[in-house]
Amino acid sequence: MPHYLKYGDREFEVRLPDEQIKLVLEPNHIELLKRTPRELIEEALDNPIGARRIEETVKAGEKVCIVISDVTRSWQKPGMILGVLLERLNGAGIRDEDIVIISARGTHRAQTDDELRALVTDEIYSRIRVVDHDPSDESNLTYLGTTSRGTPVKLNSTAVDSDHVILIGGVLHHFLAGFSGGRKSVIPGISSKETVQANHSLSLNRGLGSGGDPNVKSGRLDGNPLHMDMLEGALMLGHCFIVNIVADDNYRFVKAFAGDMVKAHEEACMLVDRMNKVRIDRLYPIVIASAGGYPKDINVYQPLKTLCHMLECTEPGGIMIMLSESREGFGSPDTEKQITGYDNMLDREKALREKYSIGAHTGYLFADTAEKYTFIYVTDFGPENFSKTKMHVVRTLDEALDLAAALRGGKLAGDVLLMPNGSVTLPELV
């Protein structure tokens, strides 16, 4: 049967013999009751995990801080969630003037007033004070202590000074933190640049030249030092109440979780694993993956999750063919600098350690993958942009397959694993 992989707004047919394609990795099908997004939020708030209902927790006259994600996570529909939540807070006696909404942009760019308004809706923006977190504003950052791993925890003072903090977010697999959501709304969400830098630097082993920590990866919480440090720091703010949603690969809500920041988040993570973690019984010599087409492959930065998921199922030294149109180029100046600014991995690692950012780590991982695998990148973004790496850059999947064969002596032999939804599907070797 023919197989097609998404690429931008198009698809490429995988022109390989059926018998060579041994496995097509797709998300698991999970039967859940059909609910509207609002019904899912109401249900979660009616049945919080590890905490009392929010309307039983707050008291009239108390200050409430609600933390939402920034414009890069607008698929979480914070305006709709806020609408449900505010009804309950108001019903419990909390006045609009005692509520503040903080957009947790971490170290992302500052947002405009129009973007903040769009996140929360016009109606809520006109009623409730909405602010954009600034990780560099020392006058609005409060030092709460240092974690056992040495991360100084400075958090948004407005949140620290509130009587209650409610975190709204979404839970997906995350290449550093294991999963997004929960404590991640605090660190990096409303923390200082210094806090983010120290925490995220835990993704690297100690000592120049030692590379990344293998325990810092998608789907892993136990033994993940970055996650454990993040959680330890977030708990300095207290046991926040969360409202976290889980969505499918098209960002449709499938379930919501509310309650204690730790316990409710753990339940959400388990559902994400049930949906998207797929077991495999061996590694494969050839892995071909699509990020999922536009907008998931809009630039080089965006499909990082696809790259990380491919690494979980490819034999050491194997062939990795990744489809990412990248019509908007690198997508991050830090990603660009890592890929174009250095011609060896030691210098890349040194720069990453000196000034850590997710964008820089993305560029580092692309270049590092090309050092360890035959990494062929199918993209409309010209090969000259990757000339300082060992990446092979082509424009079509047919070209990639021909090149892979040429690099293997003229014949592409070996079993193939296909990943049509590489940004979502996380392989687990059992």
C-alpha cells in the first residue's frame, strides 16, 4: 500500500518496497467520552485531583493570580478556560479587582497589548488586569531560595505576593522537561532569566565536551534532573492549583485535569503517554519521519520534537531522513548561530554552556545528530545554510532516498520505520 508523508502544504510518496517498510508508527487510539472544551474544563474543576474545588479554596478579599501561557501556546485556548474559571472565582466572592492574569512568556519575546487581549478575549481584557511577565525586571522578581542543584529561584513578585496561584497550561511531551504543563508554568514561565539559564543548563553533563544528559528527554520525569529541579523550584511558590489540558495531534481538547500542581499534572502526563508513547521492540537502521506538515514544519526550530523522537528509534549510526519544509528559515537566531556560527561540536557546546537557550540547544542537537548518524534533511531551506554541519540537505524525499542509497554503496538495504506524525509520536524501546 502507498505511504505518504506531509511536507508543508504537500505530501511526498514514500517510494520503497512494501516489504522494506516494517513499521508505521502512529499515535495510539484512546477511547474517551466526547465533550466540548468547556464541558471538559467544567468536569475537571468539579473533580479536582489532590485538592479541594477552587471555589472552596478561595475566600472573599483574597488576591488571586492566574498564570497563562504566552502567544506561542495559543492553541490552549486560555480565554475559554479563563471564562469558566472566573465564573467560579466570582461566585466564591473574589472580585475582578483582586485578580491578576500573568502571561508566562519565560524568556520568549515580549508580547503586545493586542496579543495579550487576543489570548484572554476582549471581554476579560476589559475586566481583569493582564500583564506580560518580564524575566529581566528585577524590581518585580522575588528571590525564594536556591534548589539543591544550585538554581537560584527568582519568581514574578505579583505571583509570590498573591494568596492563591492558578496555573493554566497544556501537557505534551517535552524534549527537556519530559512533559510540558504543571510546574513549567512557574519555571521557566514566570521566573528570571538567571533561573531559566541555571535550570535549563542541567540538560548538559558536567564538564566541557561531555555533551547532554541522556536522562533529559521526552517522556521522562524519574531521574530527569531538569524536571526535578524545575519542580523543586516551583514548589517554593507553594502547591499551586492547576488547570491543564491534553490535546490530540490537531490540538483538539480530549481531556482536562485540575487540582494539585504535582498530582493533577502526573495524571495528565500518564494520559499523554497512553496516547502518544508507542512501544517498539528494536531500533531500526532507517527511520523516515515527517514533522506533520505546515505549521509544524514552518522552520528549523519548530520540528525539534520530531528529531528527538527519531533518535529514540534509530540504530547507532543509522540513516535518519527528516521532512521539514522550513519556509520561514531557522525560526530562531540562536538556532541559526549554533548551526552557521561554528564548524565543530566543541565550540558549539562551549557557546551553549556560556549562554543557554532553547533555540541554541535546538541548533546544537541538529548538528550533533549529523555527527552520529547519516542525517538527511528534506527542506526548501537551502543547503548553504547547513554547510558547517555534517547534515545532508535535499529538496525531495526521492532525492533523500537516492542519496541514502549512494551513501550506502548504491543500494538502500535495511528495515524502515516510518513516522508520519513525528512531532507527536514518541517511540519507547521495550
